[in-house]
Amino acid sequence: MKQSIYPLAVLLGGACFGVLSTFVKLAYAQGFQLAEVTGSQFIIGTLLIWLLVLFTKKQKITGKRFAILAAGGIPMGLTGIFYYQSLQTLDASLAIIFLFQFVWVGTLLEYILDKKKPSKQKLGSIFLLIIGSILAAGVISGGFANISMIGIVWGILAAISFSSFAYVSGNVGRELPPIQRSAIFAVGGLIITFIIFPPLFLLEPTTVMAIAPYGLLLGLFGVTLPPLLFAIGMPHVGAGLGTILSSSELPVALLMSILILNEQVLFSQWVGVVIIIFGIIFGNMKFKYKSLAIHQQAESSNQHSA
């Protein structure tokens, strides 16, 4: 039972990212700018996760170690910036598809950096996920004619940075409690966001009050919960399988875009979502097999001892 918590944590972390595009689109509709959206998200999200740190177990670390861990949060900050930039020119239901390419980028990173060759099962899962994402993007029915190329570029950059953060989550600071580690990552994300977009909006109280509700939602689902859930699960499932599990964000993003933004999603796109969900299940089946094998081995031992 305990082992199943780790893939579930990564699955929920991905689902949290799935709701972000809808909230960002709503903020843009109210006239807020990218700098205000990303800035408010990281300010509130970082404060929330550090509040959790106050009431949980902590480990003392040096200033140098803190700086190294904070640098690990830079890809998280860049993911938000790149992804939200793509949402300025792409529908939420389409932008998520390009961000979704982190599925194969994550496995590629694991192969390049760790020399870990993906299993046939993982490759099969990625194949299903890519086929599903092509259908879910509506490329077959509508083509690329009406799609912003600059939006695609920002989406792909978001995929690369997201995969980098997933890799860092599984390999950096594993000796620290998950909440403390996630809070330090959030600091890195906050710093890189402020470097790229100085928080000048903080000088305008009216803007601060107006953007606060969006900042709270984006901070909770984009800064506080995902790194915490990834910090719990990624070290145990690995970056390759972890990126597959976190692809749960795609169906969540599509559902949110339909229910709240009233974006149109075709039947072929839903077929793609079903294929993606099957791909996620297929990629995670080995956990069930392992659990079954352990259970059978335990039963066999009990029979012999009896």
C-alpha cells in the first residue's frame, strides 16, 4: 500500500498543473499581464509552502547547500513563464499539448544523464501518449494552419523546463524532508521569476488586490502542491516514469477548458485523451505486477512454513 502512494503523488502533482491554464486564461481575460500573473503566483505559492515548513520536520543545511537547492527550482519558475507565454497565443486546450511533450523529453533526459535505457514497456507507454497527444491536439482534424508558431515554441520550451524540474525533483536534495526541499525549490522559482519580471505591480495596491485571488489559486496549484507531491514521489518512481504519470495534467486541462472556458473539443480529441489515460495506466502497470509478485511470494512462504 505504501509503495502505491509514490506514483499517486506524482499523478496528483501533474493534475495540479492541469488546472493552471484555465486560471491563467481567466486572469488574461481580466486584463492582467504575464508579469503580474507569474509574480503573484510565486509570491503567494512560496509563502504558503514556507508556512507548511514552520509546522513540519526540518533539517539544518548550510547557506551554500540552500543556494544549490534553490537553483534546482529555476526550471519550475521557467516552466510557468514559458507556459503562460504560450497561453497568450494558444487556446488552453492546445497549449497543454505542447507542454505535454515533456513525456518523451523526460525519458530522454534520464537516458542522457543517467545512461538509463528505457524499457520496452516505457517506450510503448510513450508511443501511446504521443499518439494520444496528436489526436488530443486536433492536428489531424484541423492541421497547423491556425496555430501560432510562436505559441508552439513557448510550449515546447515549457516542456523542456518541466522535464528538467521533474529530473531535479528526483535527484537533488533527497536527504531533506519533502516539504522543506519543495520550499527551497519554490524560492529558486520566485527568484528567477523576479529577475525576468521585476515585481513592479506590487507598487500598485489596486492591482495587488485584484490579482490576489488568481495568485492564490495559481500559487496553490502551481507552486505549493506540485513540487511537494513530486518531492514525495519522484525519488521513488524515477524521472522517466514520473513524467509519464504526471501527464495526468492533460485530461484535467482539457476538462477545465471545456467546463469553464467553453472551448470546443472534438470527439477525436477525446479519443486522444482516452489513449493517453490508457498509456498512463500501461506505463504504471509494473507497480501492480511487483505488488502481486511480493504478495504471491509471501503466500508461498507461509504455505512452506505451515
